[in-house]
Amino acid sequence: MTLRVHGAASLQGVPWELLIKDFRHTLEDQAFERLSEYPRALFDFLAAHKQLFPDAEREETFVGNAIQEMLAAQRIVRDSEKYKRAKAEEATTILAAGIAALVETLKGEQPHEPVTTQDVDAAIARYREAVRAEIKKAWVPIVEEFGPIADTLSELAIRELMNHYDRYLANTGIVIGGYGTHDYYPAFELHNCFGFLADRFIAVQSRSKSIERGSLGVIEGFAQDNMIDTFRFGIGFDAYAHVHWDLGER
């Protein structure tokens, strides 16, 4: 069995190299019958790893991510013409109504798989108070309008993150290839690993392929084009653009 990663180089600050080394150590001489059992074992191992990912750190990460999603979502209301043109005494009411409307929209959406509506409800019950406390502590002193609607903002934060985690969480591509002891031909599986989300560990299989009888081989690309360009040129396009912008080279 072989394993390679692309995309995010770490999981919640822990390098994948360290995680894979630890997983390999726990396997020792154990071998699975099917290749598909290796990624399941890896993700179960990571989900249960409380030494590197203690509960307190998982909660802190979730709250921090939720706050960032709330800040992005509330801009939809604050950037609207209705809000910008409102008088000072009307702005708070318009913001509250806009945030409430966003929450209702999220309630009507189906979360991105494998997250379920039950997962969303459980996350709200578990983290709502922590997110609300962080909003009051860190953001109400900066944006006073957040004060009266801190509770609604906390629900917005959690629903936005849970429904659309794939837009916000760092994604690592995990490619596992080779054989199980009962496999006749080699195969690979590609999983998109987003890490911890509330009580879940999110890893979604995106594709797989195996050599078949009569097939000479398979060539597959995994890294995104922008990652390949970064490897070739030594700098990513976004960083390159920022350098030129800062230097006035437009």
C-alpha cells in the first residue's frame, strides 16, 4: 500500500507526514484484505486521535471557523444597497432582518454530504453558546450592531459552516494505491479530506480506479493545475499577483 497527499499540507496544524508516520506505526505488520479498508482505517485512526487532536482544540477550531464564516456571510447584508442607503436608526433593523433571512435560507438547504440536518442541529446545540460568547467578546466591541443579534449570528455561523464546509475547510487530497491481500490487481482511491467538523471527521471519496485484466496501466492526474504551476514556477499565481500589485506592476 502506498499513500500520497496533495493540497493542504497539514490537518489542524499537524503535518500530514507526522500523521501518516504514526498511522503506519500503529499498523505494524497488519494487512487488510481489500485496498478500500486502508483509507477507512486511516480516517478512523485520525478521528480517534485525542493526543494530537484533543476535544478542547477541536472546539476552538470549530468556533474559529464558524466565526470566519459568519463574518463572510453577514457581508451579504452589510454590502447591500438597502443597508448602505439606510439611515443610522434603520441600519440595525435592516441588518437583523437580513441576518434572520440568511438563517432561514440555510435552514431550507440540504447540507453538503455527508453532513446531515441532524448533524447541523447537534452542532448548534453543542456550540451555539461558545460561538455567541466569542462574538460578544471579540466582535461586538468592533461592530456594535452585532450585540443585539449575537444569538442569531451564532446560528448563522454554525449553519453556514456545517452546510458549506467544503467551501471553507482546508482540503487535502489523499491517494491510496496498491493491493489488499485478496486483491488480484492494483487499484487506487482518491479521498478529499476536510478534517474535523463538529462531531464528524469528513473524508469523501471522489474517485477510484483499478487495473483490469487486459489493461496495461493507468495514468491519472491528482494535483490541481494551480498546484502544478506552483511546483513548476516556484510561486503560486495568487502570491505572484500580490507581489506585482504591491510593487505597482499592474
